[in-house]
Amino acid sequence: MNIRTALADRRLPRLELRILLGHVLQREYAWLIAHDLDALDDSVAAQFESLVARRVAGEPIAYLLGEREFYGRNFRCTPAALIPRPETELLVDVALTRIAPNESVRILDIGTGTGCIAITLALERPQASVTAIDVSPDALALARENAQRLGATNLEVVESIWFAALADDAQFDLIVSNPPYIVPGDAHLSQGDLRFEPAIALADAVDGLESYRQLLRGAGKHLHSGGWLVVEHGYDQGDSVPALFRAAGFTQVDMLRDLADMPRVTIGKWR
């Protein structure tokens, strides 16, 4: 098999084939085109075939490659955590507007997963002190690995369910979260990439809003007066999540849409 033949496999879109073969060979697409008649040795062909078969079965590209780009940085990805998504960059953008570049603030990320939100905030605001929480030891190990690889030295990783492991008097200027918000039994959970991602990070146990109730119950206790809570939510929660914010006593509540014009992020200021 040569490179041209490999890229002609009809089981996958050509773009995905390029990505997978480029990953195996550690080469850019331009190189593949320039060397399209080069033969693949048996070990390379076997690795490529294995990745193609796994992708045909539906496994996400990010898990096959072991990484995904987020906010201009590559984050290590495993099935221990959700795959970072472009729409979550809006949450980071919104959070950064509430932190001056040289401001010494404390930030809390709840349900950190790969650490993409917490690490990005730590790197974009190096004067900040960032705490990243997750209930999954495997996800926390992944977040620690990403923090070390990317040089986020101003970040602490803590195992906790919601706020439970925090000291009663722990106070933050900003709390961020991309919590589980899919309704249990939703058809999307059995489709596409979601089939391979951790269910605990996708769906809550009640109605898709329980995570926000948990966040709002603890946020008031752990936010400084004037502090901000910023959360990602589903496209169909653009009314319900802001309503929960207001009912919990948050002011200046605002809901923002992502680049696809879908409701995506809600922000509120603690009274």
C-alpha cells in the first residue's frame, strides 16, 4: 500500500484519512501529497488500518489522536474526560472579560475534565490563582498532565464532588463550569462522539438542570461579593439557566450565543 491508496479508502471522508495517516507518519498534509507514491511499511500500514477501523466504528478523532486543540493549544485527550469543543471557547472569552490582565484573582473551575478551561484561564491570566475540581481521579490525572505539559504553574487540581472538598471559608472572584447538562435518556447520548465520552460528564441525574442548581447553591457561599459565575449550557437552556441565576440572587445576568447563534453561556454577578 502507498500513500495515495491509503487516502483513497472509501470507508471514511478524505479529510479524516489525511488526519489519521498524517498522525501515524507525523507528517503534514503537504508532505503526504508530495510523497503520495511512497510505500507504507507494514507497521505503519497496520497502525493506519487500526485507526481507520476504530473511526469507522465511531470512535472520536480526538481520542484516536490523543489530543484536541483548544484556544490555540493542544490538550491531551482520553476517554476519561469530555473532548474540548470550540463552542466552549466562548465561556473562556466571557470569563476573561471579567479579569484584568495583571489582576491577582482566585478562579475556580468545577468539573474540569481535561483542564482546558482552567488551564487556559491560568495561562491567559498568569497572575491569577486557579483551582480545578473534578470528581473523577482519571480526569484529574489528565488535567494535571495537561497543566504540566502546557506550563500552567498557577493551577491546583483538587478531587471533589461540587464544592465538598473546599474549606468553608474558601472564596473566589470567578467560578466557571461546563457541567453535565443533557437530560438523561436523550437520544444524542447514543449518537456520534457522545457514545464514547464519559456519561457522568454529559448528563445529570434529573432533568438537565440539576447541575446548575448544585452550582448555584454553592456559588453564593464561595464567591466574593461582586464575584462572577460563568457557565456553559445547552442550546435549549437559554431561558431556564438565566432564570435559575436570578432566582438564586445573582444580578447582571446575561445569556450569550455562540458562533452558530445558539444559546451557550450564562453569566451572573453575586450580589
